[in-house]
Amino acid sequence: MGKLRCGKFELILDRPFVMGIVNLTPDSFSGDGLATDMSAAIAHARCQIEAGADLLDLGAESSRPGAIPTSLDDELKRLLPVLDALRDCGVPISVDTYKPEVMRAAIAHGAAMINDIFALRRPGAIEAVADSDCAVCLMHMQGEPLTMQQSPQYADVITEVGGFLEERIGALLAAGIARDRLVLDPGFGFGKTVQHNVQLLQHLDALSASGLPILAGLSRKSMLGAITGRPVEDRASASVAAALIATQRGATILRVHDVAATCDALAVLRAVEAG
């Protein structure tokens, strides 16, 4: 049984954890962006906790395919008031950003995890988190959001994603960041075709060979639309199914929009496995 050091929190990894998504953007792919209404964003975050979220993930810049980068000032203006309002909410708050300046500000305002789609590859990113006690989620992405879905190609997606994450683990350990602060994310939908995503989900347990917790972010994504034929607003059932499959294949943290439904499904799974 492992543990994850996450700011002032220490998560004992003896069960799956549910991370509730709070989008502070105007252009979220899932249509739930709350950039223009801080009160609604805070209320939504609190509802996610009441629904059973073990963590929250706040994102103030969209990373959907084709997304245009957000300015530093706009990202901070969207993020910091909500982060301040939730500082004492009782669960770890993750901030989804790749900008070192935002990382530093988020940590100063109480963030317990930095969730970086670039896996701390940007100049200054490692230094921004190294001296803190926050957790760090390292995600694999081929390319960048603006172009990543134009023509993703792999010789072997499992080997290449795994090799990339191992390289990033090594870079962070070399910088003095403790292993019990690290989380890995294969990056479903980030520079990958539907088949690549399905293969990653099928073999998710291969990525857990490192012994580090795996975060799976499948909720409402286009791969589920391709499989089911349903629009983004009708993908809750497929998202819950994908979350359960990810859990059975070794995922430790499930990043989801539909917290209550995911928690209910996990409760049933636990009851069956315990019985």
C-alpha cells in the first residue's frame, strides 16, 4: 500500500480516489466552463465535494484539442479567487497548469497538487515545484493542444508512453522531488487516436510497473463519443464505465465530471470484490 504526499494532505492509496473537475474556462470541451461566474465555480466545486470527490482539479486554461493558449494574466484572474475561496474546503486541490508562474502562485495560495499536461518540461517548471510539498501529476502528450490531434502516430503506444513517463520520473527524482509526490497520467486524448486510447486503457496496468499512482482522465472525452456515437453531454454512462475499467486495470485517481455516479459505481465494485 503506497501513499501520496499532497501538500498538507497524505493520501493512503488503499482505494481508488475520485477527482472532481472544476473548469474555470470559457471554452471547455465538455461545455461546463465557468470562467465568467466565480460564484458558480465555487458552488460547483463544493457540490463536487458533497457528491464524494476526494480531490478537486481546477483548470483555468483549456487544453482541449485545438485550444488557443490563454494569457498568464487571464489564467491567474480566473484561478486565484476560486483557489482562495476553496483553501479550507477539506480536500486536496489540484491545479491544472503548465506555466511555472501559475504553479508558483497556485502553491502559494494553497494548491496541493500541480497537474501538468507538459509533465514539467517547460523551462522553470521543475524549479517552480521542487521546494514545495505539493504532489505533481506528470502527463504524456504528443505535440501540444493546438495541433496534437491532427495526426498522432506511434510505433507502440504503450512502450512510448511508458518510456516517456519513466524519463520524466528520472528528471524529477534528479531534481530532488521525492517519489511519494509523483502521479502518472497516460494522457488519454492528448495526441492519440481512438485506437491508441483503447490500447492504453487495455494495458493501463503496464504503466503501474513503476509503483506510482496512475491518474486516468477519460471523462466525457471524444474517444467515448466515437465508441458510443453520443454527444459530449450524453457521455456520463460511458464515462463511468471507462472509470471502472481504469480502476480494474490499476488506476488510483479518476478525474471525472460526474462525481456522484462514479462514486456509486465504485461502491458497487468494492462490494462485489469484498464479497
